[in-house]
Amino acid sequence: MEEKKDKLSGQFEESKGNLKEGVGAATDNERLEGEGKADQAGGKLKQGVAAAKEKAGELIDKATGDDK
């Protein structure tokens, strides 16, 4: 369940970053554009960590016979 929360949080952060980058580019604000790119990278990282946690949980469940 926590993995889904992390994934959604990452998706939100990535979307927020995309918006910031677009506004920064449209207004010629390099700082805002840079923040947007950083937010996007952070969001992708969160999503990757969530996916890794989910996969690890699945492997543990399979190894212990708890898979459904």
C-alpha cells in the first residue's frame, strides 16, 4: 500500500515539475525552469523506488509462499 502512495507522490511531483518547467520557459525564468527539471527528476526517482519496493515485496512473498 505504501508503494502506491509513493508512486502517486512521485507522479504528482513529476507533473508539478513539468508545469514549473513550462512556466519557467514561457516566462524566461531559468531558476523556475531548473526547479521544474529537478522536481521531475525527483518524481521519477520516487516512482522508481516505489516500483523496486513493490517488486521486492512480490519476490519475498513468492519466496515465503505468501503470494496469492
